[in-house]
Amino acid sequence: MGSFIERDHKKVSFIAALLLSSGLCTAGVHQAAATEPHLEKAIRDGEALFVHETFGGAGNTCQTCHVEGGAGPGKSSKGDAIPSLANAATIYPRFNPKANKVETLEDKIGHCIAGALRGKPPAYGSEQMTQLVSYITSLAQGKPLDMGGKPQ
Ligand code: HEC
């Protein structure tokens, strides 16, 4: 009887340790992306731009095509597949064969605003560009860097 309780106790503490460590891991990932209040605000402001801002264009927002806040794969109105932005921050800089140029994440965001939104991209180094980069980078928190890799 005594040994049974002993074994059970060990099992319980093992499970408790597992739960605790997985809880800590999740908290750790969240923490790195969001405990610094200025960074947290930049991410939130970037998300608001992503969902609501048309940048003076034809009325679309990022979310029109990049659904689920960019976390899921999207579809254009013509039905073409649109990549998820879940790992976008890990694969730039990338070579764009059409432009014959290596592009950064800012370049790509600017191209989507000028092309897909038909709007005016915020300047490099502007608050809005930093907020969009912060938000899109937060989607990829914890994912390995894969410069030049493929969109998810
Ligand atoms: C009309 C649809 C449409 C809208 C609106 C749109 N995009 Fe895109 N976006 C695309 C398509 C299609 C691609 C993939 C083809 C390409 O790379 O150009 C893409 C690709 C991207 C990529 C690169 C993804 C990767 O992993 O290579 C980023 C980053 C991006 N968009 C950001 C944005 C942001 C930020 C906005 C809002 C300011 C936005 N997009 C609005 C259609 C759109």
C-alpha cells in the first residue's frame, strides 16, 4: 500500500513538472514577443494597421487577402493562393527573380501596399513601417531563421 502511494506520488509530481515546464515554455515565447511595453504597443499598433488601414488605396487592407491576421493561408478574389505570413519574418531577405533584386521584409511590405492595396507605402524607418514589421515579425516568434526560404 505504502509503495503504491509512493509511486502515485511520483507520477503526480512528474505530471506536475511536465505541466509546469510546458507552461513556462509557452510563457517564455510570449514573453520575448510582448513583455516590453513599447514593443508590445508597436505589435498591437501594427496589427491594427494590418486589419484596418488602407494606406490611401482602393479600400483593401492587408487582412482582405492575408486572412486570420496573416496567420493562415489566404486566397485572392480570383481564387489564387496567397501565402500565410506566419514565417514571413524568417525568410527575408530573399531574392526576387522578377525584380532581379534581393528584398527585405520592408521592401515586400511596401510592394504589397503599392501593388495589392494601390496605396502609398509608409517611408522606411517610419513609425507605421516599424509597426507593420513588428506585427509580422511577432507572427514568426520562435521559428528558426530560414533566410531565402519558402513562405508557409
Ligand atoms: C490583394 C491581395 C493582397 C493584399 C491586400 C495584401 N497582400 Fe501581401 N501578398 C499578396 C500575395 C498574392 C502575395 C504573394 C505573392 C508575392 O509574394 O507577391 C503576398 C505576399 C506578402 C508578403 C510576403 C510573404 C512571404 O512569405 O514571402 C508579405 C510580407 C506581405 N504580403 C505583406 C502584406 C501586408 C503588410 C499587407 C498590407 C499592408 C498586404 N500584404 C496586403 C496579396 C496581398
